[in-house]
Amino acid sequence: MGTKVTQEKIQYWQRQVEAFKTSGLTREAYSKENGIRVYQLDYWRRKLSARKKAPGSIAASQWVPVKISDEPIEKDSHIDLRIGRVRVEIKPGFDSKLLAEVLRAIGAGC
């Protein structure tokens, strides 16, 4: 049974990996100084590097620019929201409370 990786844990390791890169220390020295295990540092360095290289993926901390228009919404328009492998189609007249619940559920599953 796998364990869920929280956003906080990902952010923690992003900070650790970045700090290691700028520290000038060896993996062993950095790990010892920061109370972490070398294998954990290596694991997260690989994992975070693979995340950045995945085609079409966006790192968890990266924002995507959105242009908001005052143009009237066309009858047939919609928004495709993709979060990992999940796709949510949002059409005019959607229930904002339901969308919020769906997004919370998706976030809890990541």
C-alpha cells in the first residue's frame, strides 16, 4: 500500500534539494549537517528532476498565466482543467460550490 505525498512534503524536499545545490557541500556532508539521510536526498533529487522533465507537466510550485477577458461567454464555450491525469470540463452556468468540492477531492488525492 502506497503512502500519499503531501504538498508540504514536496515543498520541504524542493527546499532541501535547492539548498543542497547551492551549499557547495557533498551529499554526505549536506545530509549530515541537515539531519537527513543521503538516500532520501538522492531520491528526491531524482524525483523532482523527473517531474520537471516530464513532457506537458508543470511543477507543483509553478503558476500558469491566465488571460481573463471581459468578452461575453459563448454558449458552446468551456474550460478544460487538467490536474495530473484528471480532466474537469467546466461549462457556463457551472455550480461553483460543486467545483470547489471536486478540486478539494482532487487535491486530497495528489
